[in-house]
Amino acid sequence: MTKVIAINAGSSSLKFKLFEIDSEKVLAEGIFDRIGLEMSKIKIEYQTNKKFEVDEKVKDHAYAVKRLLGLLLDLKIIRDFSEIEGVGHRVVAGGEVFKHSVEITSKVIRKINSLAEYAPIHNPANLMGIKAFKKVLPFATAVAVFDTSFHQTMPKENFIFSVPYEWYQEYGVRRYGAHGTSHRYVAKVAASMLDRPLEKLKLISCHLGAGASICAIKNGLSFDTSMGFTPLTGITMATRSGDTDVAMLSFMMQKLDMHSMPEAIYDLNKRSGLLGISGVSSDMRDILAKRETNLRAKLAIDVFVKDIVKYIGAYTAEMGGVDGIIFTAGIGENSTEIRSKILNRLAYMGIEVDEKKNALRGQNLLISTDNSKVQVLVIPTDEELMIARDVNKIMKKKLKH
Ligand code: AMP
């Protein structure tokens, strides 16, 4: 029974999911949170309904990995480290270098490091996870799975910004996108639910979580996506502004006596979006709860919905049509109300929603009626499974050689 572990290392956290890869069964999943702080939190769920939770100091990622593997043994989830034959690491920025998932070698590590200027917080954190696992499981196949690589198929007109061309040539400034692993996963599931080849479908995937992005997927390939050079662009998000007029920043820097660009960008990343408009919360559930009594909460919802409607319209036009629209991530998977608000405004496309099915959640659902001109699907995302599948593919390729 081959086991593969998918790792998502953040600056102060390490999330994991351990799979028995042939059956794709989840053996354990969990998180080490607040790494490096006074007190960290460890949570592990395993064997369907067992839970392990403890607060203790976890000084760094290297210790977190050692502790994690120790716990997997102690909790009898594995009997020996050698059972874990593959480790998949989520890496945020792959630039134009990484167009696919790759086995991690020292050359790959150097390249991920050199791409850190595109993701100064995330790539170094991802590397900490990679190095820590390499030490403890030196013989496992380690694979890097990039958030950006799915979008490397975008045509140039869709990834180039209308800025001096040398900015792209000399500094790599372009649209890289994000959430690639999620968009890739849900597109694949959608094709199998619709029983049609992915290579013949035009899909629009709406990943609506705290971070949110829309992706046009034409013939199985990313064709356009709403996040840009960084995850700041596109639709309104929990705390990010999405598309806005950057010239406004110099105006506001004067007004608020801000002295540096990063200070101003901080406000666009952390104090804007649903939080900025509503003043209530960055969490959609809190905002929905206040929508009838608080006009700014209602406005935040209206802007969020409008942004998504706008992108779906734009991407339908860019692709010359659309066969299916997919909703995923926290809001996309769970909010019947937000989905309804969006889909009601798309009735002009011949979309018809089965409201009974739209009221369900927590599973793969086709929520459009038989008469609908465009199929609408709700698909819980599973980036970790996609990562583990990529690891498995590379392990099998190695076996053949
Ligand atoms: P994620 O980043 O994918 O975990 O998504 C987080 C977002 O999903 C937050 O804005 C949550 O409020 C939202 N969310 C989760 N459950 C629901 C729900 N039942 N209704 C509306 N929003 C939800």
C-alpha cells in the first residue's frame, strides 16, 4: 500500500494530508499552526473520526516535520517512515520556469529559491517544508506542485499586461495567476461528471474562498485567469481589493501620509475587499448574517456578485462560449445564496438552476436543470489530492525507467 503525503507549508503553518494513493483514501490530515510562536497548535484527524489535538511549542518547520512523522507512528497511522514513498509540496510561485509538477532536485530547489522575489513570503516557507522532509525522508520521491503552472498555457495576449514590454522581458512582469491546482482539479471532475472529454469543453471555474479567482479553461487548458502578477487582482476577495486603479494609490498615499508603496499595497491586500467595503468582517458568513440590517454588508455582497458575473461574461466572450460553470472553495461550495444571486443574473445565457439541488452542499453536484444551456456544477476542491496524484504519476514514471 503506497502512501503519499501532500504538504502545504505556510510561513507559520504546515498542513498535510496522507493518502493511500492507489485507493486515494485519506489516512490522516491535519495542521501545525502558529509555528515559531510562543505556543503552537497541532491537530490531526485520522481513521474516520479519531482526533488528536495538543498545544505545544513547535519552534520551526524542521521540528514540525519530525514531530508530525513521530505522531504518525505513535498514532499507528504508519508503522515505519519508509511506508511514505512520496511527498508532494505545494509551491506558490513557479514563474515561467515550471510548467508542470517536477521531482525536487538540488537544481529545482535553487530555482524555487530564485523565484522567491515573486512570492517573498510563500516560496521561502515552501522551501522550509521541502528541506525538512528531505532530511527525514531522504529516499521518498519529493515533488513540487506549483500554483502557477496550470496557467502557463495562457496565450500571450491573456498574460501580458499593457505596460512597457521590457518590464516583461527584463523582469518577468506578467500575469501568472494562482489556485492552479484547484482549477485543474475541479475541471477534471467536471468533465467526468458531464461525461465529456475535458479537451472538448469550455469551462469557467470560480474558486470562491478567502482568496478568490476565476479561470477560463478551454479544451482542458488554462486560457485566462483573474489573478495577476500577484494574487491581488481579479474579483473582490475577503481582504484583497481585486482589480482597481493603481494611480489611486499615489493620491491616497498623500492623503494618509503614507511613506512607502508596500504600506499602501498592504491596505489593498489586507484592509480591502469584503472587509473594506462592509466594515463588518472578511468572512462571508458574517456578512450574509448582516445583509438585511447593514447597508455596507449588502453592498459588499453586491460588489462580490457583480465582479463574478462580470468575469463570467468576459470569459464566455473570450472563449467564444461556455459549456460549464463550476463553483468551488468555501463560498462556492457552501453558499446557496451567493450562487443563486450570481446565477439569476446569468439567466440571459440560458442558465436554469434547479433550486432544490442548489440547496444541497458537501458533494459533487450538477445544479442546473436539463433545459439549461450551460451546465452548472458545485465541486468541492481537493488540492491535496491533486498534489498526491501528481506525485504518484512521477513515481510511476520513475519505476518505468
Ligand atoms: P476558504 O478560503 O475556501 O476556506 O473559504 C472561506 C470563505 O468561505 C469564508 O468567507 C467563509 O465565510 C466562506 N464560507 C464557508 N462556509 C460558508 C457558508 N455556509 N455560507 C457562506 N460562506 C461560507
